[in-house]
Amino acid sequence: MARAAPRLFSIQAGLAFLPTLADALLGGRFGTIGDDPLALGDVTIFLPTRRAARALHAAILARLGTGAAILPAIRPIGDVDEADLLLAPFETPGERVLLPAAISPLERQLHLTRLTAAWSSLIHRQLLALPDGAPSPVPASAADAFHLAGELARLIDEVETAGLDWQGLNTLVPDNLARYWQVSLDFLKIVSEAWPAHLAAAGRTDPSVRRDRLIRAEAARLAATAGDRIVLAAGSTGSIPATAHLLATIARLPRGAVILPDLDEGLDAAGWQAIGGPGEAEAAPAHPQYGLRQLLTAIEVARDEVEQLGTLPVPIAARRRLVSDAFRPASTTEIWAETPPAPSEATESLALVVAKSEQEEALAIALALRETIETPGRTAALVTPDRRIAGRVAIELGRFGIAVDDSAGRPLATAPPGVLARLLLAAAASDGAPLDLIALAKHPLATFGMERAACRRAAELLDLRLFRGRLLPGGLAGLKDALAGAALDAEERPSAEALLAGFAAALAPPVALNRSREPIPLSAMAAALGDALLVAGGEAATAGPAGTALATLLDGLGGDAAEDLVLTAGEFPGLLDAAMGAVTVPGPPVADGRVFIWGTLEARLQSVDRMVLAGLDEGVWPSEARTDPWLSRSMRLAFGLEAPERRLGLSAHDFAAALANPDVVVTRSERRGGAPTVAARWMQRLGARLGPARMAALEERGRRYLDCARGLDAAPVARASARPNPKPPLAARPRQLSVTDIETLVRDPYAIYARRVLRLRQLDPIVVAPDPAMRGTLIHEALGTFSAAWAGPFDERARTALLESGRKALALVEPFPAIHALWWPRFVAIADWFIAWEARRTEIAARHAEIEGSWTMPDGFRLIGRADRIDVRDDGSLEILDFKTGSPPTAKQLSTGLAPQLALEVAMARAGAFTGLPAGASVALLGWIGLGQVGRGEPFRTAVRDLTPDELGAEAAARLADLIAAYRDPERGYISRARPMFETRFESPYDHLARVREWALGEGEEGEA
């Protein structure tokens, strides 16, 4: 039999909600429990979340001590803010109710994705007024359609939760809407008919519909069968109408009661009235008490009829009054001018941290949490809706050896199995690009059937011996042939071949799908990825919570709901990322956790000794109002849905309740992502109520955490690095250099020291891309091969032979058709010019291409080099030419010794250093052939300005002798960048070793390295 008057209680913010509830229950506030250990077994308690249910169990056990008792039935009923995680099983409060099974969130989203993909194409077509059959220039990707389907599912839940009839869409006037919203409205009208029909045919129902029916069925069951049993509903604001109905039912049971979270009984009547409710013109849905006011209206109870449980300490009561006053509706804030300032105890144990950056904020939070648990038995929690802040703080706590209980877990996309899946798809999309394969092989779960250590060693072998310094066309298939020619020892080759075979086996299914030009069923892609995961990681890839979640997700993507969903291979990674982003994997359990990280939902009803509220910036907490891609704000209100600010009210209630805790640290950052931030509107209200001086005092109280954070990683001001000037012993100094090394020795002696003394070699890049340097190498190779082999006249036959030589050289880039299509016509033009040029040079008696030379100087130093061309004229004089596909040096740089290559070749030729050339021959012509200028201007550029070639050679030889002699002085060092102002043609691969960016600031002195 129901009671005429509902019975409601409230536990004020600042009191530990669940312990206070446990005390009231065991103290007989809701009905006599007595000493009967079985009496509690007749009690039923409904709470918003599973976490709250577990915490209440613990609170009751702590109060019962060692006595035996049957605990109450504590059941979570859920709340409107609970995240609709894609794989989370739906937990229902009703039992033995025959209702259709709820469709899983993933299955529903996949079904809706087909609809949203078609709609996206339609709206592009209609908005752009495209004719039928014309392709859309902005086709919707599968990931976009999946995201839109998630928003559509959320809208369906909102409509069903609010108890609205989809027919209400017909009352909206399309002519008053923008074209986009008109098309959207037409689509929703179709969905409102097609979707229920689809569910009915499948014998399923929406999760929100099933939840509401079960909650209402539970309310009916309680009304009929509760009798004299104690039934409590605690901590819920009744945001869901069905939940509000359940609370109203429980409040009227003979021994039923509803315990509200932080009903503000202190707000004056004018402020309470200004909060308003749905449909009221002056309603304030963003107010913290908006939801509770709605609930009291639904239950038909006045605010002053709600009883209070527990008594607040004076400081907390003062802070709660301050928070209530700061949050009062905007239409009543004029009362601030007449209200006396908040008492000093209102801000006791309240600190504000305003950090310069996100990293500084995270470290300050970690220090505040660590400070709390320095006292044995004390607990602390970080509450924030921002997962980035939570992740940073968890890392910072790790540096102190503090394990944290993070309730939100981590997205599947960033968990090891999820990362492995993404790497497999990336490697498949690139058909085994070396960078993708290396990343894949180094993943901790990847073994490819090998021992983990052996897999890593094999990956290193492929990295160093196969992937570096060469073109690797042909994808995965080409790697097998390339490995056959790689320089591997007999004991190294088997492991490298095994790993390459593992790559091929794992990537074969997705690569085959990637090569398809037709749309592919989503189920086939999911199956291919599942097979690849099994080969790459074995059972470990699907083990543990994250692996199980990934396997479940792939099963769902390969299920019946996805069988008609087709997409291109390039769209699957984006869709998988979107799907994994909606799946959260719980973190490992913490054995003795005294530090917690909670989202705003998890923090409800929880209590700790210190609470840190982080991210109090606009756009973080509160978050930006969620925009609805399906209904505009005016359409939502006309349809009967609540305004987006309703969620801001829930968020404000969370913040206001948390702020009333006894020990609170509030943090924000002045910059996030490099951009300036604005303090949260709630902090601005608090500042307006307290005034600048008292807010500055709160900030000063929090400054000690910032000072500690800034001092923790502070280091003494370091002197700028000195420019290295190493002086190795004479015996270690090189006694042989090439002509190109001499230029390096002039410009950057340190590079010679690193390469010739320390014997450091720069690793070749992973995969050599066809670039201008390679083009120059291939053209040199073609010209050199032709010149060495051709002995006939320079006619059409010579042109054909040169083109054949070029064709063989450029065959290396044939797997890159776009590059080959650019390079080959340029080479044909060079060949035409080259043959014509050679035909005009009738005075040449002999041509020597790519000729090697070696010159041992009087002091025993040996200079070696290779000349592009040295030709002998009929009169015995020489022509020394250097072919350049890029920009050649200037004659001034040659004459001043900064680019001495050609001048040194003259000196070597005069000394008879080149094979087949006599000593003492005069050099009549010296210059560069700029092959890049062919067809654009005169390719020849002389290297002679004021002196003859012979004089340049003699001067270069003298300079070289002086340079070599200088480095025979033990005090002469190999200084870094001796000629930095001229170092514009290239950067040394040893600049990082020489720490050029440090000493180049000009603050350091020369020193040794």
C-alpha cells in the first residue's frame, strides 16, 4: 500500500555520501533494522552506478565490523550521463520480464551506418544540385558515416528516453529551415519509420527502450510487492524520465525513501524559482540544481519537505553557501551587491593552481596527490572529464612509484592490441613499406611465430641489411628477391627470411583486399584483420582485457549487421579507429590504491580526503555543448527535446558537489595545445563572488605546488657547449683523403675527424626515394658507361647507344612510373645535347670517363679521386670537365680554395696521377657541364677566372701541402664548421654530434670534444 506523502531526504555536498547513507540505514532512519543479522537482507537500495554500489557495500561492511549479516540488495540503475561504450553489456534492474532483447550498441551503429552513408551522399548531391548519376565530389567516408550513425543512435535514445513520438517531426516547418536541415528532417522521418520496423522484424529493441521498460516494470513490481520492506533510491537526480518515475514510486512506498545528492536548501526562494523547468521561458537548464528541481516537480514535493541527513561542519557549510551563491541564476545575481562577503572559513582548505602549461598542471596535480598520501591511511582523487589530463597525471605519479586506480581505463585504439591492429593495416595499405614493417616488428606483441628476442634481432637485420640505402620496389613480393641479394651471414639469413615470411603470411589477407578495385564487405575486412592478428601476435594479441575487447569488436564488425556494409580498403582503417575509439579497456587493478583518477560520473557519491578538480577551462570542464548534426537547436526545442545546456547543468552539479569537499585543489592551465585558454565560467562566477583579492589568496595557496613542480626538474643554468676542436694524436690522423674530402676538410674539419678518425658512418636512410641526388647519380652512371664503351663517331648510332645506357640506368626507377615519366624525357634531352656536343669536339684525340687517380705527395700523404671526364686533345693538352645535374660551384669558390675539387684534379693530372695519362700535360680547359641547363641555356661554365688551369692546379697543390702540414701539428684541431658562412651547399651528418645548434649561439668558447 503506497504512502500518500512521498518521503525524500538529501545528503549535502561536503558529507561523505555513502558512509552517511550507511549510517542512516544502520541507525534506523529509514526503518528499524534491529540486531537481526537477516534484517538487512530485506533491504533493497538503488544507486546510479556500479562503482557506487561497490563503495556502499564496503561502507556497510566497515560499520558491521566482524558481525555476520546478509547485506542489502544494492542495484545500479544507470544515469543519463553514462557513456554508451560500444561493447559494454547493458545491465538492467528488472528481472523475469519478457521483453525483446536489446540490440547491441555496435550492431545498431553498423545498421545505422548504412543509412547515414547513403544520406551523406544524398545531401552532398542535393546541396550541390548535382544531376542524377553524377558522382559526389565530397563522398562520405565510412568513418564519417560511422560517427554520424553514433550521433543518430544517440538521438534515437534521447527521443525514446524523453518519451516523444517521432510523429512530432511532422509539426516542424521545413520552409523555416535552412536547406541542410530540410534534407536532414526528411531523412529522420524515413528513419523514424524504417528503424522501428527493422527492430520489430528482428525481434529486437533499442537499449534505451528496453531500459525504460525494465525500469518502469521494476517500479510497478515494487508498488505491488514491496510491502513493508525497506526500499531506497539514493544518489540519482532522475535525469531519465523512467528513473524519475521509479524514484517517485519508491518515495511513496510504505518504507520507501529517496535520498537526493546535494539538494540546495539554502538557495533563496527567488533563486530557486528562477531555475525554472522545461518549457518555461526563463528556465536555467545549466544551473546545478535544475535536474533536482525537475525531479521534485515530477514527484510533487516541495523543497522544504525534503529532510536532511547528517550535519555539515561549519567551514564546509560556509563553503557550500558560497558555492550556492556563486551559482545562483543570472537573473538574481543583483543580490550579490546586498549580500555580505563569504566568511573566511568558506575558503579554508581550498587552493587554486593556475599553471602555465598542461605539463606543469599535471605535475602540480601529481604533487598535490602525493602530498596527501604521505600521511598513512589518507586517500586522494583526481576528478576531470579530460582524458589527456588524466593520462599526464598518471605518468607523473609513476615517477614517484605511485600506482593509480584510473576508473576510465584507456581507449582500445591506444592499447597494445589496438596499436598492433592499426600497424597491420598501415603495413598492408603500403604493401609492406619498410618503415611500416619495422614499426610492426618492434611492437611488443608481434612475434610472427618466432621467439620475441629472435623477432627483434631479425627486425634489426632487415633494417640494417635490407631496408637501408636502396630502392625497394615491388612491395612485399619484391622484398623476397631483394633479400636474396642482401649481404647477410649464413647464420643471419634464416631468421631474416623467417621474419619476412611472417610478414607475408600476416599481411597476405589484408593486402589482397587492398588490391581490389571493387568495394569490399566490412565483414571480409574484419576477418582479414583477425587472421593477420593471429599470425602476427598469436594468442597474445587477443589475450587480456584489451585483446578480448579487440576480438569482440572484430567479431561484431564481421557479424550479420555488417554483411551488407561495403567500403573501399582505404576506408577501413578510419572506420576501425572510430570503432576502437568508442571502446574503453579497464586498467590493471591496483592492490592498495589510495590515489584515484575519476571521470565526473565515477566521482559521484565518492569521497576521499583530498579531491583535485582539474581542467577548469572553458571547453574542458565544462565541455563544449555537443552540437547535433541531425537537429538544430530550434528544431530540438520545437520537437520537445531538452536544450544542450541540460548537460552543462549536470556537469555543474558534479563540480559544485565536488567543490564542497573538505580539502579541494582546483587546477587550470593558461595554455592548452599551445593556445590561450579562458577560465571556466564557474571559476569566473566564483571570482566575481569572492573578489580579486580573495581569488589571489587562493592562487597563492596553490602556488606552492607550482613552485615544487617548477623546481623538481630545474637544473643549474648550463654553459653553452663549446665549439668542438678535437686534437687526436698524429698517428690517428688520416694520411689519405679524396678530393671531395679536401673540400670537407676546408669547410668542416670536424666531419673528417668523425668519419676518418672516429670511423663513424651515417646510416643510410630507410629506403632511398627517387630524389634529385639519385637522378644525378643515374645520369652520371649512364654517361660514364656510354663514354667508356663508345669508340665510334657521335652520330645516330651513338645516340641510340647512349639512350640504351640511360634506359638501363633509369630502369631502377621504372617501378615509380610518375618519377620515370619525368626523368626519362630530361635524359633524352641531355642525350641529344651530349651527342651533338661531342660531335662538335673534333679536336679530341682520346676521352677518359670516370677515371681513377692516386697521387702520393712528397710528405707521403696520398690524395685519391675520380674525374668525371678528362679528354686529351690532339696537341696533347687536357680538358678536365665535371658533370653537374645540380648547381655547380662558382669560379670564385674554386680559386679561393673553398671548392677545390677541379683544381686538385688539375694538380693530380699534372703529376701523372690518373691512369693512362702522362705526367706534365698542360690543362687547356677546365669547367663544369651543367646538365640541368640543357634546353635552358649554355650548359658549360668555366672554372677559370684570373689564372690559367695549370696555375690553379699549382696553387691548389701548394694550398693542399700547407693544409696537410698544418694537420701534422699536434695542436691543430679538427674544429667544427671552420667556414660556417659558406656552409650552404650541404649540412654535415655530424652536426648533431658537434652540437652545432648549441655553440652556434655564440656563447661558448672553443674546446675539445
